Amino acid sequence: MKKPKATNPELLELASTLKKKGRENKAEIWRTIAKRLVKPKRSRLVVNLSRLDRYTIKNETVAVPGKVLASGEITHPITVAAFTFSGKAKEKIEAARGKCESLTDLVKKNPKGSNVKIIG
């Protein structure tokens, strides 16, 4: 078995959970997110709010396999699930009446991964 690139125990636990849920529910989306999470840190995704605003519509659910940063503005409410958020990004999303949640919470709410878009 290949040794994972990431060493953060929290990240590895999340990736393991996502893979398991992906197999159990036949949901390829969770396995794809898990693969992207365990990439080396320099290759991990960082998404700005401007990108989220550009590629989403009102009340959409988005998964970010990385970190969400506060650069830009968000003009409509969306639900964003990510590994981490910057403090300002969380404030801006909530100010737009959106929701910030962890990837684990999203998997519990939506085990099949239906109507979830991966941004990054």
C-alpha cells in the first residue's frame, strides 16, 4: 500500500472516513475528495470566495477539498463544506446568509453526495 503524503492525523482521519462512506454508499464524490485531500501540502487546494461566487448559484451546496480564503466577495447564500476556513471567509459566507460546515457534517447529511459540487 502507498504511504499517504499528508501527515496531519485529523486530515488522514477525514480522508479515511470519506473513502469508507464512498464505498458504503457507492458515492464516487467522497472518494474523489479524499484523494485530493491527501495530496502534498503544496498541491492542496486553496479557494477564494470570488471563485465560489463565480461558479455557484443561490442555495447550492459546494465541497472544497482544502481551505477557503476570504479574497473576494460572496453575493448569494450557499452551503460550503471544506477542510478549513479562514476566519474572514467564514464571516463573509455567514454575512451572505450562507452556511459553513465540515466535510464530515456534509457526508452525514448527504451520504450519497447528490447535488454537491466540488470546487477547486
